[in-house]
Amino acid sequence: MTHEILAAGFGGQGVLFLGRVLAQAGLIDGKEVSWFPSYGPEMRGGTCNCSVCLSEKPIGSPLVTHPSVLIAMNTPSLEKFIDFVVPGGVVICDSTMVDTEVSRDDVKAFSIPASQLAADNDLKGGANIILIGKLIKETGVFTRETFKKAIEKIVPPEREHLIAGNLRAAEIGINS
Amino acid sequence: MKGNEAVAEAAIRAGCKCFFGYPITPQNELPAYFAKKLQASGGVFLQAESEIAAINMVLGAASAGVRSMTSSSSPGISLKAEGISYIAGSDLPCVIVNVQRGGPGLGSIQPSQADYLQATKAMGHGDFHVIVYAPCSVQEMVDTVFKAFEIADLYRMPVMILADGLLGQMMEPVSFPDFTLSEPTKKWAADGHGGKRKKNIINSLFLQPDDLERTIRERFARYDEIKARETEAELYMTEDADIVLVAYGATARVVKSAVNLAREQGIKAGLVRPVTLWPFPEKELNEGAQNARALLCCEMSMGQMVDDVKLAINCSKPVTFYGRTGGSIPSPTEILEEIKRIGGVV
């Protein structure tokens, strides 16, 4: 199965990191993967997004135009991309940051107050990982064990102390 | 690894000892990687005061027989044009990377393929060519870097890797093949003779027309050899194809997806992907298109490769074009619609 994932939010919310974790997890599961960031001027304080493809087959365009999974970390991102989600696709919103409802009934919409949960659990900046936890729970795109391996791979050795926080954040999403 | 970083790592492994550059999006990760790693492997990274300075530093380092590289993106490559012509005129090997962005002028910083004509036809003034490779994945970027240094040394000429913002910015898994360094002895290099041999002169100025003509004819004899030996293309599902698409680099990936979509709907589409843009894979294109009724050229430009496609098949079949430009990337569904429009038979 091919997952075409689009993660979008403000610069600084960890959208690109979120995407890297997904790509690394796919790689660990033996899939073909690609990661492509928006690198336009919008990155400077504005909206930011990244495309991640996970597939059993070689990946064509790494740019996701019609996502099967949309992760929206703010209202503008949801509004900008909701119409492009494929029918039957999955939409996951950080409801702390998204103040509108998902306007379509042909997609599976989930929301979780990820930013609030991150703040409540002393996991500043961990909303992105909580959303990955939610994604794992709702789609089974990969397992929590794969996620753990991915985080251990991506977090550089000098920041090893951050691994535990990331694992805790993912569990919050998975258990929500 | 990002495409840009992978290119730099591959270059270091391929024995690149000098990198000279000047920052420009979307290729900045490439010099940044060299800045971190090249010195540790005994090389020199230098951020020059301009693109023009950087390419002339490459000329200098290459003259001394050192594997050298520069990279830039479209507007910066234009600035390097004069230096590239001098390097070609001096028969020096080097590798130049162009991570293309939208043009003309400062254009945009998004992916583009609008420097095709510049790279393949007119990379500078004078009678010369550079070999142009167009990889389509991060792994192929790596493999191309190794090959580019070898080929540059073999034929003593500049080799360009024509990438784009999409390939430079995207991350894909990549492996670095075991690479045994096989740098030839460069007897022509101006690397100090210590009074033990005749001096070597690196020069592109020949005031006597006969002398200049001779050097150019020698060079073009080499070009014929390159055309015969180094031309490369990938043929994908072309055996029974009614419609053959022609695309290179990042666009070829999108086209491959479109070909797969077309096949799912019973349309016999195929893809010829030129891997070398100069020399253009004429033989391979004819082979791939032999059963086709029509060809469709797809690019992120206004159609710069179309004439090469028409010439290669001697206008024996209709060639149409679909492209996006200015930094927009076509989607597989857009291309599928175009395949249907020009008459994909179900």
C-alpha cells in the first residue's frame, strides 16, 4: 500500500522533522520512501509543509498533490489542503491549533489537542510527535516499535536525552 | 539524505579535493556539506566572493590536475558561463552541478528544467560541449558523481550534472557504492616540474587561426568518440508502446507514474528517459519509439528538449509537448490527461 502523506503547519512546529520520522520509519520497514520539503519563502515564519511517500513500489513524483493522509497543524494548512485529500483518506488535526471542522464527509477525520497535550505533559514542541502517535493509532502505518527505532536513528547522539520525551509523546497520541 | 548532501558526499568519495562555490538556493546544502566535511578528507572548501571567482578557481585547481567541483543554480550558472568556456578551451576536467530553479532572471527558487538549452547547446561562447548527465533520483545523483569525475578525466573536459530543486531538496535512502579511486596520472598538469621535465602550459588562447582550428577539430574528434561510447538512456515499457513519452530528471519520475496510470487504464504508454542530455541518446530514442504512433515530450520548461527529440527521430512521427514552468511541477494526472488528449488508444 502506498501512503502519500502531507504534513503542514507553521514553520517551527516541527513539520519537517515529523516528515523525517515518517520517512525513516518507512525505511526501517523496508519500504521505498521519499521526503520533500516546501522550501519556498513561506518557510520564513509562514506556513510550511512536507511530502512523504511510503510505498512497496518505486516512488514517482515525491511531491504529494493528493494526499492519502493529511496532518494539519494549523487552520490555514487544513483549509489549503483539505480539498485535495483523496476520498477515503485520513485527516489528522491538532485541534489546539485548528479552529475549524473538517468540511468533508468522505474522509476519515480525527483530531487531537496535540499542542495542549504537549504543554500539559511538559513536552514543549512535542505536538508533532503526538500527531504521529495518533497516526499510528488510527492507520497502523507502522508500529510503535518501528517508531522507536526511527526516533533512535534520527535523534543525533548528542541529543540522546530527547529520545525518551519523543517516545512519551508518541504514547500520548497512541493512547488518546 | 538530501540530494544536495548526497552529491557532496559522493564527490568527496570520488576524490574531489577542491570545491569552490557561492551560495544560492536551492543548492545550499551542497556547499554546506563540503564546508563541514571536505577539509577533514584533506581537501579545500572555499566560499568565493562570486560565482565567477569560484569557476575560475576551479580552472586553477583543475590546471594543477586536482579533481575539482563547483555547484550553483541557474542564475549562478549563467555567471559561470565564461569560465566554463575557458575550462573547455583549456581541455581541463571538472564537475559542475546545476540544481536548476525557475528563470529567466532571478526567477524563482522552485524546481525547473529551463536550462536545458544552455547546458546542451550553449554553455558558453565558442565551439565546445560539456557532457550533461540528468539523474532522476538521489541514488542516481550519487552514482553520476562518481561517473562524472571519471569521464571528465578520461576526456579532459567539463562534465555537468543537471539536477533541479526537487532532486536537490528531496531525501531518499541512498547507499554509497564501494569506490576504488582510479584517478589517472595527469601528465599535462601544471603542478610544478621541479626542473625534471618540460613545462606544461594550460591555455585557451590561440592567436593563429590554424592553431585554434586544429585544437577545436581535435576536441570534436573526441566528441565523436563520446557520442559513440557514453550516450545513455533508460527505456521503460516501450516495447509495445503506442505513445512514447520523453522526459528526463525529476520530470521523468512524474512521467513514469503517469505511464503506470495509463497502463492501468489499458493505454499503451512508455517512457524514454535520456540520462545523458549531451550527447543526446538518439539511437536509444529511436529504439524506444519504433512502435509508437506519437511522442510526447514532458519538461519543466516551455519545451527546450522538443527539437532534439524531433531531430533524433528525423520528424518521422508527431512530437507534442506538455510542460509546466516557472517552478511548477507537473502532476501524474495532468500528464495522463495529456496522454489521453493526444489519443491514447484504449
